[in-house]
Amino acid sequence: MNRREFLQSASATAVATGTGVAAPAVFSPARAQGRAETLLIVSESGPNNLDIQGVGTNVPGYEANWNCYDRLITHPMKEVNGTPYYDRDKFEGQLAEDMKVGDMSVTFKLKSKAVFQDGTPVTAKDVKWSLDRAVTVGGFPTFQMKAGSLEKPEQFVVVDDRTIRVDFIRKDRLTIPDLAVIVPCVYNSELVKKNATEKDPWGLEYTKQNTVGSGPYKVTKWTPGTEVIFERNDAWVGGPMPKMKRIVWRMVPSAGNRRALLERGDADISYDLPNKDFVELKESGKLTIISTPYSNGVQYMGMNVTKPPFDNIKVRQAMAYAMPYQKIMDAVLFGLSKPMFGAPAGHQTEVAWPQPTKYVTDLAKAKALLAEAGYPNGFETDISFDLGFAGVNEPICVLVQENLAQLGIKTTINKIPGANWRTELNKKVLPMYTNVFSGWLDYPEYFFFWCYHGNNSVFNTMSYKSQAMDTFIDGARLAAATGDKAAYDTDIRGMVDLAFADVPRIPLFQPYVNVAMQKNVTGYEYWFHRRLNYASLAKG
């Protein structure tokens, strides 16, 4: 896509009914009777793995896992700006009917009627096996557990068939919240073990394609890249019985076709249309449009700091001054995001995240920094993006490419298929790329632990290491656990200031989750994972 194509598409993204290419029919008349019990979701891309603990599971895969598995605990809802929003600081049982928090442990009593989707009772042994798996398989799930100081199988103790105890290895305010995220879900351990092999002892290949949880839904059909069909689990005890009997999640790559399906009434929900479409659909009043800022989330331009030219701090700072910030806000986002640039002169660093940098578009300053770094005539590099979210990512890359060209920097845009994006990103060989990270636990130190700590998690995609940064992050975590507010505030400000000075990643904006729904669809909730919670949705 070049700039002309981008601007043309931005002004005519939607394919209206009766014009251009007609959107495909979704429901035949023969299926109309079941329409009232079925919710149809259309999106740009779908899951590449049904198991959150699998290798390289993409963001759509989070949605499949969340709706098919239970955790010990979850969050209740509160209302924020008229939208039900998960309450970060409160918890309620999902598989657990009781939770007792001690000084150095927490004990859960399981619900007596909790069963897996094949009718097998959920036991404490299943919970322990599942948590053991999470801290052992490596990669993303193991690092996620470590973020809450859940690190060793010995921490998970079976007291009896219905009682499990989690021992703390240190005081950490993130431990209890970390048990409510997607990763520590509970699997039918005996079923998985039957399908495991010597080379795959945790049965990851089986759970990649089969759901074996106790959650509100189960996958009955999955055609990768095309469709996922979920059927309600009528034995679910993790919450109120879902209203919808069936969820059909269909991948429709064309944004124009997704919009046409919504406007025609064939589709019920879509949540990854271009921002221009959301603005126009909201103005039309025919659909319900909800926009919510990502909790603890930033879209950024990242750079691999281990290899030239991005191992040079002045080059990275030059890139920060070269970003076309306002063009992105206007031409790509149409105002549906929060700027993370241009903090006013004298702005004091806050004890908060995300917050804006001082950087603004200043090509003269960028060129001077490049000259100081030894690149007066620029260089060549790639800019990569996730094709599964091309609606935002591709035009961002086009605009960045245009600005960098003015500095003599020649760029090739590298489009990576969504199913492969996480795997390629985690290789940490991409020189420059745009991506989103949104921390599941809404605390600054959690975001920085994932993205900037020298432990080099899968989301430290820049391979950035700084002893000073590690000291700030570790200090903030300790201060949070011990209630030392003064030390906590100092460490948070220190980590933010250092991130903006070293700038291994350039914050661009805080995205919004935009969801378009038919007027008769109710029950949408905003969750930390930003995906749909099927159990709460209903149709009038």
C-alpha cells in the first residue's frame, strides 16, 4: 500500500450494500430459526491456537481460551463511563467457591458441581496440574506466571480433592491478580495426559485444536482462518448461565465487507473495523458503538537495540523525532485514541502509565541526531507489522516510511501474516516494527516488567537491557508489596524517565477498543484482555 492507495482507502473503506463488491451472505434462510440463539461475530483475523499456554498463541487465540476455560477466580464488574468494566482491585470465585488469603499463602475451595465439558468433575489435582504446566512449559505462559511470583510447581499444594493452596515465595501484590488472568486456566488433566506424548508431555498439540476446559463455551468446529463455532456448556457453574446458545466467529478479511454485514444486519458484532468506519457508524446511529481506552496499553514503534543502527541511542532518539504523530492521529485513528507524544514543556513525570513523551515530529532535530550518530545520509531498514491488524498497522507504516524517506532512510515494509506474527516477533530479529502491548494487570511496574526488564521476556521485543531500569522495576515491585509509597513513586518516575531517554520503543498512542454491535445486542463488558466475553452477551 502506498500513500495514495492509503488515502483512497481511508476515504472509501466501507463497501456499502448495493455498491462495489457485495458482502457475502452469512445466514441462509434455512438457518434463520436458530438466529435468535446465535451470535455472529466478524473480524479481520482469528485464532492460530485454542490454548493460551501454546507456543506463539496470537491475540485472537486469547478470546477462544478465555471463553472455554475457567480460572480459580475472576473479577466482578463496575461501571466506567457507562460501560461495564472489570474491577481491577476486586475478585470473585469462578471455579472457587471460597478464597482465604493468609500471610504467605492463599487457599481455594472448589465448587462441588464444577465439571469439565465431558462431565468429568474438576478436582484440586486438575488445578495443580494446570498451574504446574503454566510455570513449566516456558515462553509466554511461564513468564506471565512469574510476573506474579508464581514460579515453581512446589507452590501449588493439593490439600484434598476440593482444596488447593498456593504458597507465596515472596510478598507480591501481583500474585492474586495474576491468578485471574487468562494463563492460569484449568484443564481436564487426565484427558490431556491421554493425548500427550514423550516429545509433547504437556499435550500442547492436542489442546491447540481441542478445548478441554470447564468454561461457559466449548469449540465444536474450528476451520483456521475461516470460522470458529462455540456451543454453550450447559453444565457451567462459573457464573450466570450465558444467554446465547451458539457463537459463530467468522473471519472476514475485508473491512468493507465486515461493515456491510453489520449495516445489513447479518452480523451482530465486529471490533476491528477501521476507525473511520466507527466514527461514521456512530454518527449514523444505526448501531451501538462503544470505545474504551486500552487499559495499560500503548501502540509503539519498536527497534532492536542489539544491532546497528538501533544500538545507537541517538539513532533511536532521531526516530522518535521522525514519527508522524499527528498524521497518524488524524488519518489513521480519526481521533479514536489518546496521544502518547508532545508532553508540554515543564511537564512533570507522573506516577502512572501510560503517559506521553516529550517527543514531537521534528525532522530537523532528527536529521541532526542522525548526523551525530554517524548516519548523515540515513540507512536502510525494514518496518514490520502484523497483517492480522492491517487496518491500523499498514497505514501507520506507510506514513512512517514517508517521513523516514525525508531523512534519507530507505525502508521496506514487511507484512507478516497474523498467524505467524507472535512467533516472528519473539525471535527478536526484526529491526523495526509497530506493535501493541497492553498489560493484563493494570500497574506501571507490571507493564515495565514485561517490556523493559533485563529478564528479556517475550514482550521485551527490543532486547533492551539496563541495570538501572531493572533496579527501578524491582524496587517498584518490592515497594508495592511492602506499601512503601515514597519509594514506589520514585521508582515509577525513574523507570518512565529512563524509558523515554533510552527510547528502545517509541510510544505512539493509547489505542481504543472499538466495538460495533446491533442495537439488540447487550451485555458487552470491557476486560483487560480486550476480547469479547461471550457469557455476558445477549440478544433482544
